[in-house]
Amino acid sequence: MMELVTFVLRAKIRKEIMLGLTKPKNQNLLAKEIGTHLPTISRAIKALELRKLIKCLNPEEVHFKLYALTDIGKFVQEELKKY
């Protein structure tokens, strides 16, 4: 699990997304809350999904996808709070 924590910590945006997902959110809301551009959020989300830290709750949607932490993601989120 520590390799997932260090993966997230290597990029500030990934850490901010992980800590910001206290409830399901879409990419636009995450970008607004974090203060960054949508393509940056999109790339980070893809990387986090690939490692099974977050999941899309409604993959059939085209324009308003909601993302939430997986069980592994929740564990990593708790570990991130220590840093």
C-alpha cells in the first residue's frame, strides 16, 4: 500500500484530488476547488483510476461523470492525512 501512497505524493495534483474526494464530485468541481485546469484534472484522474484509487460512478455519462474513492483509495486518503 505504501507504493500507492508514494505514487500519490509524487504529484501535488493527485494528492489534492485524493484529499478533495470526501464525497463524489465531477471533474469541473474538482478543478474549481483545486484551482487548476480541466486537462490537468483529467490526466490525474486517469492515473488514479488506473491504480484503482478512484472510480467513476456513472461511466455511461458523457458530460457529467462523478468520481469517488474506492476502498483502497479511502485507505490511501487516510494515510495522506499524515503528510
